[in-house]
Amino acid sequence: MKKMIFLVITILLVIVIYKIEPAKFIFNTQKGYNNITYNILATDDLNSVYKERGYYITEKDNKVLITIAAGMKNTGGFAIKINDIKINNKNVKIYIKETEPPKDSNVIQVINYPIVQVELNEKPESLLIKNIDDNSIYSKVN
């Protein structure tokens, strides 16, 4: 138990001292048609402000951030991932896949809010976000 407490304190100190932002990593950058580019970002899913299932759009620093949220999950092991992004003119289609832990797996018992973010260099004229497993369409939340 003492080792676990020491490990947690050490990790927190490293994050604070080096100002590491664990919540945002760029996975890849792609260029679509008409010079719309995108980055797929990984983000923290604990204590999320994106609690409802759907998508959120925010604009900052001449970028458009699309946050796709799976909603509240009662355990760890859930995820939401980008399967494909298609850009035609200024129409953007994002295809996502939600995953869940296997039935017999041991998972952490914590409420989390799986999200994935896509950063565009300009605002699309139309946006469609679709789950590839059940063909459900994500609704805009904000």
C-alpha cells in the first residue's frame, strides 16, 4: 500500500513540476479537400465537462474543436475512437467506433466520460458524426 501511495505522489509531482498536460496528445494530422486539415486528439476521460452523449463544437485560436462524447460510463474500459474522417468541399463526415470492456474483464470501478477530439483548421459547412457499429448519428449538444 505504501508503494502505491508513493507511486501516485511521484506521478503527480512529475506532472506538476514539468507541467505535463496528460489530457491532450495529437495522434495525426491529415489534409482534406480545400485545405481543411484535421488533428485527432486523445483526451482525458475522467472528470470530463462533456457528460452528455453527442458532440460539442468550440472555436479557439482560429481552430474548430469538435469533441465527441460517449456519455457517462460506470466503469473503466470504455473508449471512443475515430475510424475515418471524410472531407469533401467543406462537408465533414466523422465515423467513430465505441468500444467497451469484455464481459469477464476486471475494470476499474470509476465513473468516466470517454471522449475523442478532432481539431479542424476551419469551420465546416456541414458536419455528420456517425457510429459505424449501429449507424447512429451523434447530435450536437451545445
